[in-house]
Amino acid sequence: MIRSIVRGIGSALPRRIMKNADFEGMVETSDEWIAQRTGIRQRHIAADDETTASLGEAAARAALDNAGLTPADIDLIVLATSTPNNTFPATAVEIQNRLGMHHGFAFDMQAVCSGFVYAITTADLYIRGGLAKRVLVIGAETFSRILDWNDRSTCVLFGDGAGALVIEAAEGEGTIADRGILAASLRSDGVHKDKLYVDGGPSTTGTVGMLRMEGREVFKHAVGMITDVIEATYSETGITSDDLDWFVPHQANKRIIDASAKKLGIAEEKVVVTVNLHGNTSAASVPLALSVAVADGRIKKGDLVLLEAMGGGFTWGAVLLRW
């Protein structure tokens, strides 16, 4: 059977690093307060000349270099983002043009923090359906553009960045020993919309709007929802938490990550945590964490890796793959 295997990985971060202490003169907070409640120590903030498209392009180029490929080898670009450069056209098309790629097709996918998990699952379907052989899957965000910098409950949580994977078609035996994407589970439930949203949009206010969140409500639902989709991938493949080599969760809050791993019986040493370095970068979160773990030698070819994310909507999902 056809499997979608990872061929290359790359990432990009804005130049500016904002530490927790930098907020102390802006809102009523402290380094200790932020770190204790979230695990975040710093985040990257985009400058005026750094956009979702420029960060996505840089991550894409890094992934192509890592794969030993060029834009000419790519059939499709799927960009996960909630902070596009323009309402339209899709920022994926702008990245396509920046790469000098004038063939194939490109589109954006919007599932907030779950965006990358949705995007890689979608790319896998295009590959297995025969419509693409190689796909650039990018998660890129500039959430700093939609933050209320007077709201201490949200402005300290988010950062900017981008991560990308090149995935390509390869033959597999149809077993869990295959390399590539082995299973995925996606969910959403719009009843939770008002718990995490942006209070603007072209069709409602005619403005971009700012991020609003009921933090306690998000936390309350997160662990159960994450567990739900992960257990679905376990059921589909017959694996357990003991079989995993690495768990790469969405980097929103260290307490959510810890609680989810504990409930699933995933050993602490198998959990990749980068929330301390990047904060919550929404759709860029999972590929940025993957990039760190690959670069430092933790994730190696043949490792069984579980990805998960939950975001506004609510949306949530999990992907199981062999690196």
C-alpha cells in the first residue's frame, strides 16, 4: 500500500526573543507566575518585516534542503495557519510564488492549533489518492498580530514561528512496521466556539479582531479530548503507549501536556516539550517541536511518533507515524 513518509523537516523563528520578564512592565505578571502556570519561559515575536508567508517560506526551504529536494519536486503545498498574510488569496499561494514554484497547487487550512495535524492528515489523503507524490506541509503563525497586549491571561501565552515537513509517497507492507503515517483521528465540536476565538472577521466586524480565551474552560476539556483521539489511533493500529518512542503534543501549556501523558500512561522521558522555548505557536507548534527533537538526535529513522493537538472551535486530532 502507499504510505506518506517524512522526507525532510525544517523550521523558522523570528529574530526577536521575548522573555517572561519583558512583560513585567506591561501587565500585572511575573516570570515566576507565567512559568509556574504554563511552563513558558520565552517566545519569539515577529518584526514588521517578518510575516506568516516569510516564516513559512523559510521553514519550507529548510525542509527542502533537509530532504535534498527543490521546489520543482513538490506537487502540493498545504499551509496550516490562522494568521494569513491576507484574507485572500491563500498564504500558501504566496509561499508557492516565493519558492519560485509555478506548477502544482497550494491552499491554506484553518483549524487553529490543530491545523498542522489536520494538514498532514489531508496531505496523506492526497498522496494515497494519487493526486500528489510529494507535499510540503507547513504550519506558520504570527499570533502576536492578534493579541491584546493588555490582557495578561492571553498575551503571555503565544508566540510566532513556522515548521514544515516534506512528505512523499512510498510503498509499504500495510503493517505498523511501515515508515510513514499509520493512523489519524480528527474531531471538532463548534459548541465550544466561544471558549477560544478571535472577536473579528471580514463577514462580521470587518476587522481582524483579537484573541479571546476562557482559559479554565479550555484546560477543563483539553485532556479528555486529547485522550479521545489518541485512543482512536491506538485502537486502529493495535499499539499502546508502551510501544511509542516519542510523544509530540501541541505546546500550549506544560500542565496540559503532563496531565495528558499521565492519563495515557506515556512515560515522561518520551514526551517532547518545547513550550518553554516557543510558547504556544498554534499551527506551528507541533512541527517546531518535531524540528527540535530531530535536530538534537532524539527522533531517529524508524521511531514510532505520536502527534496531537487541540485548538479553537474546538478542533482536536492525533496522527501516528513511523519516522
